[in-house]
Amino acid sequence: MNIGLIIIGDEILSGKRQDKHLAKVIELLSARGLSLSWAKYLGDDRAQLTRELQAAFESGDLVFSCGGIGATPDDHTRQAASAALGREMALHPQAAEWIWQRVQQMASEQGTVAERAHPDTVRRMEMGVFPAGADVIPNPYNKIPGFSVGTVYFVPGFPVMAHPMIEWVLDQRHAELHRTVGLRERSLIVQGAMEASLTPLMERIEADFPGIKVFSLPSVDHPTWGRHIELGVKGAAGTPDDALVAAYDALRAGVVQFGATISTEMVR
């Protein structure tokens, strides 16, 4: 199963706020032997969100969507998800109960009495209105839940809420995906060669060793190695060690045969 991440918010695209989700989600996945397959940044545009979420629902991927599930005019994610699914929206009973608990908690802290019919309470209940048939995701920070449909999970944009909610999904809904060892890789620092010249070697390695991926990361101003290419191979969890070693040895031999300089070698 591929794992994707959608990060929503005009404030991210405009630079008013810096994204804190991508690096953290990669970290959370890595701790469970998993890796991110793709990521997208989207603005608060309902039509675009609807198209992208429709693709997410149809993909069969495990997808996390961060942001836009509030109840202010610039939040469109809940409505876009509903439109993408072709479903009506409805107040989820469990979400309503959790939101009411939050309202009561806030009233107690302020020394007031919570009222179900108060306009503020009614507006807060909007945050529990999801596509019909959705499941809820508990929010340990303030009880305002996220929701999911299939394997697409929607959480708030606030990292303090989103990240523990994503952890809950990974551990409670998808523990079967966890692996003791995630992607492994071996690489070397190559100097004195261009990517274009090494491309036939990379293509040959992938053809000769099914399940092995070759990567190339060029740099022009590294403080230690200067202009160089980090060239390597990686295998998914379950790839036999001897297959990874054999692919790496073949890659290294090809670089030596090409006549390039190898500065250092790395295992991750």
C-alpha cells in the first residue's frame, strides 16, 4: 500500500506559516518501518480539493490529509471530501458527543454554564459534520475529532493535534503494515562523473536486480565533497541482504570501471 500526504492551507503556500507536517510524517512512518510515497500541497480551493480528494479516494492508498477541517469560511476540506464521494454531510454522533464534552470543559474553565442551543455551541458542532458514513479519529488535544473514509484520514492543520492523531491511525488502524526494518540503502560519494554518463549503469543495475531501486543525488557545493553525486541502491523491507549487497557491489564496480573517484561509502 502506498502512503500519501496532503497538506492543505493558503497560509502554507503563501509562506505565512511553515509546514511542519512533511518531516514529522516521514519520521512517524520511518519509526514503524514505513515510508512516504507521495505528498501534495494544496490551497483552500474547494474545487481543486474535490478533484484531488476524489483521486485520493480512488487510489486505494493510505492517505493523510492535514488541514481545513474547521468550520470557518476558509475551511473547505470536509465539504470537498463529501463532494468527492458524492455523499451528503451529517453530524456524526460520536463527534457531537466529544465536541459537547469540549464545550462543557471550556465552560467549566471559564466559570460559565454550557448551553446546547448557544450559537457558539451550534457553530462548534459544525466541526463534527462529515460525509455520511465516515468514521471518527479521536483528538487527544481538545476532543475535536478528525474523520476518515476508507483509508483516507483527515486531521486538523495544527501539528500539536495532527501528529498524535496520525500516530493513532498508524497504530490502531494499520498496525499490520508495521515492519521491523524499513527501506535500507547503501550509497557512495562519486566525484569526477556526470549523472548523464552514469545513467546507463543505473538502468542496468535496476534491470539486473528486480526489487532494487537506484538513486542519484547530485550536489554542486557540498562543504566537504564539493561537486559530487551520491549514488546508491535501496531495497524495501524484506529484500534479501545478499540482493542488496550484490546490487551495491555491481554499482560500485561500474563506477570504478567508469574511472570516477569514490570518496566515501555509506550504509543506512
